[in-house]
Amino acid sequence: MSELNKFVISENDLSRLDKFLVIQFPDLSRSRLQALIKGGFVKINENIITKTGYELGKGMIIQIEIPETVDSSLMPEDIELDIVYETRDLLIVNKPAGMVVHPAFGHNTGTLVNAALAHSPEMEGIGGERRPGVVHRLDKDTSGIILMAKNDRTHRFLQEQFKNRTVKKTYLAITDGNPPTPQGLIEAAIGRDPSHRKKMAIVPIQRGREASTQYRVLEAFKHNALVEAKPLTGRTHQIRLHLAFLECPIVGDQLYGHRKLSLDVKRQMLHAFKLEVILPGESKVSTFEVPLPADMESALFTLRNH
């Protein structure tokens, strides 16, 4: 059964409609409230308003209907999770390579979301999205640490940190070739590749979005390197594309790397190694790390013994 709420705007409430509702409903994410506005669930003075940035005036009467969460048809699946840390608010998982984060075309089952719903059913419907609990993503063939929210309040709290770029992520990559310097900063705008719908590309800033990645060579080999990469922005395929831009693409990267494999690997050698984030109810940054997976350790063993 849906819930109906009514508010009368006072002098102190003058703001945008979506901002006002975020304050009134702290347990709902901004994205869900905006979806309700756009979906016609909000009336002002008996008129349906679908503009999220509608400016409120004194004396206006707002009615908002909050429908029950509809089953999104996402099915929980009993898939084992490598849980790094868990509270009633969030889940931190070490995602294996080969697992898609959320259902999409061609990947309707076996995803991290399917597994997380079986482990924590309360995630279902968070934010009114088809990606419950998802705060950030990793590519299918990238392994490592990923964070999921169990409720709307946590979802919004974590998303704000990602939006403000206060979350720090550290990746480890095995590259073909060595970067030009032992450490440095890559600044190159990223946009959609006009000739390949699945690829991103380095583009002029007016055609894309600014992107920055710090890197440091941890181990240098004759034809390869172990590189630490810290994205300062969060663009799609950013680390993969930026390392390819330096002419040292990630080993096994089928989109941006060399066609001929320099090592016997089955996927791109990229691992989300460390995550630094402030947890709900805390003021200090917490740091989480996950070890390199077996395939990357094996590749490094081969390089070290050549």
C-alpha cells in the first residue's frame, strides 16, 4: 500500500522541490525522490509537478505519494561472496574477475547484485533502481574491492563521497611495456569512441570529460611492469585507457591492449586493491585492502623468474 504525505511550505522551506524532499525523507535516496517527481507522484497545490528543480514558494501545499517497492524481477542467487567487511549498513566484497556487477543485456544472472540480494535481501529496491546497493562499479574482468549499500541513507552517504571525490581507490595493473617515468600524473579527457559503441577514447576536452590518474611503477621488468594506479576521477575504463595512452596497456585488455598476449592470461590484469572511505556514523577514513588474485600472482611469478 502506498504512503501519502502532505507538507505546507513555510518561509524556511524555500528551495528546489527535490532538495526539500531530501530533507523530509532522509531514508530515501535523492535519485529515488527525483524518480518519484518525474513519475508524477508529486503534486503542488493539486497540480502534478514533474520538474525536480521546481522552485518552492511560501504557502504551497505539497503532496507526495510513495508507492511500495515493486519487485524489480531481480532474482537472489546463492552465489558465494568473498566478504571483506560487513555492517547493517553496507557490504564490502572482493569481486572475482569474470563476475558482472549488475544485470545488463546478456548478463541477467550470476551477477554480484544477484549474489548480494541472496545474502542481504533488504537491499532490494534501494533507490528505486534496478541496481540495488550499487554505489560504484568494476568492469567484468577487473577483480577486487567493491562497496555496496544496504539502505537508502547509506547509499546516499556513500554516493556523496564518490561525487565529491573523497573516496580513494588504488588499483594494481600488469602492463605491456613500462611507463615513460617511474611515477607521474596522466591528464587526458575521456569520451565515447564515435566508431565503437563499447569503447571509450582519449578526446579533446570539449568532446569529453576531464580525467586524471596518478601512477607509480612498483616493479619494472624487461617487457612489462607492475603499476599502481590511483584514479582521481571516475570515468568509464579510465585506468585501462590512460595506461594505453602511455603506450603501456594492461596485459590481456581486449579493448585497449595488444592483440598478441605477452603472458598466458585469460583476462585483463587489473585489480582494485585498496579502498579508503568514511563509513556511516564515523568521521575518520577507513582503509580496506584485498590481496592480488591467483592469476595475477602467477603472472608476476613468471615475470620475476625470467
